[in-house]
Amino acid sequence: MTAGAGSGTDPKALSARLWTAVVARDEPAAVRMVTEAADAGADEETLLLDVVAGVQHRVGEEWAADRISVAEEHAASAITDRVVAALAHRRPMPSGPHERGRITVACVDGEWHFLPARLLAEVLVRRGWRVDFLGARTSTAHLVAHVHRTNPDAVLLSASIPTHLPAAHKAVTAVQSVGVPVMVGGAAFGPDGRYARLIQADVWAPDARAAADCLARGVTAPRTDRRHRADGLPHLADQEYTLVKGSRTTLVRQCVGDLDERWPAMRSYTAAQRERTAEDLAHIVDFLATALYVDDADLFTTFITWSAGILTARRVPAHSLRLGLGILAERLHDLPRALTFLRTAVDALPEPPAHRQRR
């Protein structure tokens, strides 16, 4: 059924109404308006992928702009999850065998943004698949054990944060080793799926609809003689990824100490502010390590420029980020690839005010 604007099933109007209910933390109203739209004939796939997912994306944007707090973001996400559950409960339970086959959907180990995978699972069920949704942070060992027990036609892995790419690589390799094809999706794999190709996933899907359409066409099982060797990522031979990842805790502690000495403002920080600073530095180290893993400076630079925007929105001087990157570069002076990535990221940041004035 196709409905016009103002009919009560128009996706834009529904998104606006759902947003109002979500920011008001009115879960009953959010659930009611979406289920009533479904009762009125709105396409449930559209409700899931355009209305609910669209509102959740806006929640993330509002948090990034510092217009809602972390607690409010969590509350809003919980409500959208309940809306998805309400739509799931409307589905008639199948009484016979699934005509298409069986699919496993999971988030890679460490990935706790489960809503994209949950939405995909709901879409696939509505298209006739039997779906095992394993949820967030699925360890590779548990995933492979499940695959051995259930023998699915394919495994679909979701990851939103690029720092989980090494875990995704491990999971893809492990599942393919038992002869099951793997499709991957999510922001972690890059807008064009470049990192999906790097880790040799069988298929990359840009969104849930594309994933469902691809499964309908069929996904070929990996060749049994396929091997994932270290020479598939020859840059890892320099050990820079291993060294940065392994020294994460020490690097963060050292950088916090150096900031204490060089940035006077930090000396007046509260314990909570110091903890957030350490967390920010830990994220920087994690993203640098991941960039080294995939050998892509753009991955790190994109994160750094995004972080600069987050800090600016929270009224934290952006030049503190430049200082932190410089300190990290000093600590990693023996790692040429890491230094190149750090310099590239620094060059992408706005110049500090004093520097602009001198010019």
C-alpha cells in the first residue's frame, strides 16, 4: 500500500512524530504511533528502515552536536529498540519450513551497536528467511560454534565502528573456513566497502535492502582451498599494528602525563574530566592501530577530524587535539607508518588561532 502525505502512513510525517515521542522519552506513544501506522497499511520494511532507522540516525547526530547527553542518547536508543520489538511481535509465527533458508546475523566481537543488525534480521524474516539473530558483541568462538550447529546458508556480520575491523577479519576467516559464505555491512567497512574487500569477505552490502536483495540472488560458498594468509596484508609484517595495539595502556598513561606538563588548562581538570581525556586518547590510539591494520591513513584522519568537531561542540579547544597527536607522535618516533598517519591527520586539522594570525 502506498500512502500520500498526511495519510498517517507517510514516512516523513511518521519520522517527525516518532522523533517527538523519542526525545520526550515517551515509549508508549512511540510504540503506539508506529504500530498504528502498520495497522493502517504502512509497509513494515519502510517503517523499520526509513522511519525507525532514520530517527536513530538523528539521535546520533544530536549527540554529536552536544544537543542531547549520553544518557538521553541511551534512553532514545532503548525506545527505538522497543519499537522494533513491537513490530516484531506483530509478525505471524511461521507454521511450516522457511522457503528461502537459514541465515545467521550477528555483530562482530566488541561491536555493541546492534540496531542495524537487528533491523536487517527483521527485514530478512519478513522476506521469508529463518534468521538466528545473535545480537551484539558476538565472540568469534561462539559464532563458529553456532554455525557448526545450525549450518546456515550464510552469515551476515555487522560492524559500525572501524576499530572492530581486526575482529571482523578474524570472524570472516573463521566462518569461511567451515565453508559458509560471509556478507558484511555497516559503517566500519567504509562507504564503498573497501575494508570488506581487504579482509576478503564474500559480499559487502551497503544497507539492509541491498543485503536482502543479494541473498535472494544467492551467495556462493567460499572455495574450500581458500586461504587467508599474512601476505594478504603484507604491511603487517612491520609489526607497527601489534606494537601500537599492545602498548595502548602505557601510551595513554604517558600521553596524559605529558599533557599535564604541557597544557596548563588540564591541571585544573576534575577527576571526571581527566578520565574523559584518557578515554579520548585511548580512542585515538585504537583508531591509529586500526588504520595501521588496514594501512589506510584516511581512516585515522576521518576519525580525527570528526573528533575535532565533537570537541568543538563541547567547547573544548580543538588545538588540544593537535597537541595530543604531537605528543603521541613523539612516543611513536620509531614507527614510520604511524608517524605518517599522525602527520596527515594533524595537517587536516584547522590551524590554531595564533598560527593563523601570524600568517
